[in-house]
Amino acid sequence: MDRDLQVDTDQLGRFSHALDSSLTSLAAARRALEHARADQLGTKELDEACDGFQERWKYGAEQLGARIGEVRTGVRLSHAGYTELNRAIEAAFRAVERG
């Protein structure tokens, strides 16, 4: 059974940047919807439905943003940890090669 652990630190870095982009896009979508007023749309029923959606969307988007931020933090910490581990392993091999 192969038990080698391989981590692509470049991929972790790209994933972290993708999470940053998703947070930026989510925030932009929330800002865009904040300016849409339900009373501009039409009937009373439609206005009320839009107001309800706006409230649920805001809450859901805030929760999603918080979770993405937590994942991003974990990915960044993993990236930094594996990068430092790789540097330490390289330094140890160089020290062994020198004598």
C-alpha cells in the first residue's frame, strides 16, 4: 500500500486565490442586490416576495461568505505550513550532502 503524502503547494496557492475571488464576487453580488428595491418591481405581492428573498439572500450570502473565509484561512495555513516543511526538508538534505 502506497502511503506517500504529496501536496501540490502551487495548487493550494491557486485555490486560495480562487477563494479570494469568490468572496469578492459574493460581496459584489450582495452590494448589487442592496440597491434593488422591491417597491420598484410591481405588484404588492411581488414586492413582498422580493423583500423576503432579499432578507434570506442577505443572511445566506453572509453565512456563505463566512464559511468561505474559514476555508480560505485553512487553505492559507496549510499552504504556508507545507511550503515551510518543503524548505526545511530541502535544507536538511543540503546539510546531509555537505557532510
